[in-house]
Amino acid sequence: MMTKQYNSLAEFHAVRAQAREARQEKKERLAQRWATIKDPHTRGILLRDALGDALRSWTPYKRVSELLQGRVSGSTVAAVGMAVASAQSGLGRRLLFSGISMLLGKAIGQPQQNGPGLLSSLATAFGSGVRYMRERRAARRTA
């Protein structure tokens, strides 16, 4: 409970006006922050940052990062993920792994905008080779 004694009614009104001004300023700052958070671009940045932090704290990621001496980029993760996805049996599993690899690639960094890179091409070729070997093995079993 607030029991401050004021010398005059004018002093009380002055303090009350200051408190109302301070409250209004805080309300405006809160509204501005809320508008910033409601912006889809800002939310995307915050989500990518949070996913990147979560991924970087994951033990398998730390080990791969140590092996690559910290040179892990979003395109590297996406390419390796696509290679793993293309080696999966079943369309659903391939789609799931592809989606996860794209999300992780986006979380870590922006992929290259000027066409597929070397790692992406290698991952696609590796996946095609694995799929071809599986199809040949299945054909041999049926023959």
C-alpha cells in the first residue's frame, strides 16, 4: 500500500500526471515491440535463430562441426540431408528427410541463390546411385 504524504493537491496532481505519462510511454513501447514481433519476417528470423541455436547445441552436430573445423553452412547441411533423404526407401521417408534437411539448412544459414552447388550435385548423384543399385537388386531377385 502506498502511503506517501503530499504537501498540496497540486503536488499530487503533478506526480499523477508524471505517472500517467510514464505509463503511456511504456504502453507505446510495448505496442511497438508487439508490432515488431507480429511481423512475419521478424518471426522468421527469430525462429531460424532459435532453431540454429538448438541445432548447434546438439551433440551430433557439434561432432560434425568439429570434423569440418567449424565450416558448416546451410547449403552443406541441406546437401548432406538430401543425400540421406535420397537413400531412404519409400516416398514418405524421402519426403520427410528432404523436408527436415531443408529446414535445418534454412536454420543454419541461407543456401546459395545461384544454382545448385557442388555438394548438392554430389548428393543428388549419390542418391541416384543408391536408388539405381536398389532397383537392380530388386530386379535380380525377381529374375
